[in-house]
Amino acid sequence: MHSDQIYRDTRIIVDLDQIAANMRAIKEMVGDDVSVMAVVKANAYGLGSLAIAPTLMENGACYLAVATLTEAIELRTKYPNYPLFVLGHTPDRYLHKVAELNITQTVFSLHQARLLSDISKEIGTRTKIHVKLDTGFHRLGSEPTYGFSKDVEEMFGLEGIEVEGIFSHLALASDEDDAKQYELLTGFINLIENKGFKFRYKHIADSIACVDSPYLRMNMIRPGALIYGMRGFHKGNIDVESAIKFETSISQIHRIKKGEGVGYDFLWRAKRDSVIATLPFGYADGYPRQMRDKGYVIIKGQRAYIVGVLCMDQVVADVTDIKDVAEGDKAIIYGNGKDGSMTIQEASELVGTNKNDIICRLSARPPRVYIGK
């Protein structure tokens, strides 16, 4: 969205140049022999998949992965030629859309493979699938049994179907557990490929595993949060930076006396004569309500702590110690930390969740402003 189309001070700034730089860093890290499936589920973690997609494809992604068919259809409507992959389950009654729109589908049953085969033959197309193996996460996928290996072999012989890949999902419980899951996946792959069948893509590594454990990269990785600059890795390293800034401006300044309360139930009372600022954002914008007495914004380079109960649409910050503070001054809610702003990582720690939860909470109400390319 262009700034001249925005009628609100609260906005989320998405730096496309930084996303491009992060993608290039990921591609450089894994090398030419490893493909990158860029994960843009949940509207690219709340940042806007339609706006971000070209930057990802132009900087090393070979696929865009989403969680649901609905998300894939939205992307396909705008980008008729981008390779799209549905990570989740698509019910039988919707599989015709998968085939019609040339979307690659996760499959973990011979039943669905046969159904896609019938649909594809009927409309004269060829649908790609990736087989999902349950190596211990126990969420989606079939277990790596001999019986399921025979099902996969049959999938390779179905008309209208291309068994393009096979994958699993790590629990990230420990290095030992990761290794066990990897061995189950590779053992199952070898069982099938030793009979002459070949998978083009084999993948198990997400944003964390692809950095921390190079052997898990196989020949494809699935980074999501890493693309947007979220650092979840523990052992490895890669130069990525946050591409997100959440900002607003002061709506009103109040001068209150010692002992006066602020907000619902007066759960915060001034311990001195104070200056407080009303800021036009709240939990309806995706800011965690648990930030009461914890959160802060950056105004004129200084921290201003959130006081009182966070409201749906507004919060109040104590700006008593900020010199020459005025209505209209910018307030940074989340940033990259270099200017003292709260990072997504810090926000997640303060409310007891993870980084993905924080950015996915950002609602549709704050307009996204795209800068860069």
C-alpha cells in the first residue's frame, strides 16, 4: 500500500530490500545444490504474501509454500506461473482446484493420490505431489512402514500424477531426535529409490534446522521466519536482519497529578506528576494484551513504558522523562533493536510465546507499507 492511500498513523513497514538480502544470504548459505521453498503461509507471517512473493522468487526461491488451499488460490490469482505448494491437508472435495490451478499438493494416502490422478486425467493435466512422511512429529503424514512404501511405489505409476518430492517435519526436540527423524526419512527414501523410483525434492529442514544442522538440508529447505529476519537458530549463524517495523504517532498528551489513575480500573496510578501519551494502537492491531507493565515504545530515541490496561484500539505510555515530547511524535512499537526498539524476539520473551506467534498476531487493520524495490 502506498503512503498516500493510508489514513492512519499506525502502520507496519515491510522492507523488501531487506527481505531480498535475507533471501540471498539463505541461498548463499545452502549453495546451488539446495533449492529454497520460501514459506509464505499465514499471509507471509502477517507481512503480506501477495506483495512479498515477487521479491522471494526474484532472489532465489523455487517454490512458495502455504498452509492451505485458500492461501494458494489467492497467490495463483495474481501469479499464474509461480510454483505453489500446499503444506497442509486438502480435503477430497477440493482437490479439483489443486489440479485445475497447477498447485503442488501434500499427499499422505494412496486414496488421495488416486483421486488426484482421476481428476487430472479428466481435465487433461498432470498434478505434482510431495509425499508427507510422519517421522515422529505425529501431526500429518503416514508412518514409514513397508506397507506405505508400496503405496508410494503405486503413486509413481498413476497417470496424471508426478511424485515430485518427499518430506517430513522436525520436532526440534534435540539433536538426537532430529537425527532419528532424518534417518527414518532417508531410510524410507532409500527403500523406494533402490527400486528405481526417484524423488526430485527431499526436504525436512525449516528455518532453524537449515542453519544449525547443514546435513538436514538434503536438496531442499523450507525457511519461513528466517526470510523475514527472525533468528531462531542456536548453533549456526547467518546474516539476516528483521524486515519489519511497527510504528505509530502520539495522538494526545496529558499532564496528570500524582495519584491519578490511567485506563480501566485505574490499575496504574502516577507515583509523581506525570506526562502521558495516548498512542493509537491496541490489541486489535495484534499487540499482546499481556504487555501491560512490560511493554515500551521508542519516542525520540528513549523508552516510554506502556502503563495501564491495554485497550483494543489505544494504549498509554509514560513520557514524563522525554524532553520536548509532542503530539505527532513517532513511536516505534517493534523494530530491529538497533535504535533501542523492542525486537520481535524480545516481545515474544516478554509474553511467553515464540517469534512466529508475535508476527502472526499482527492483524489486517494496520496497513502494510512496502519500502525498497
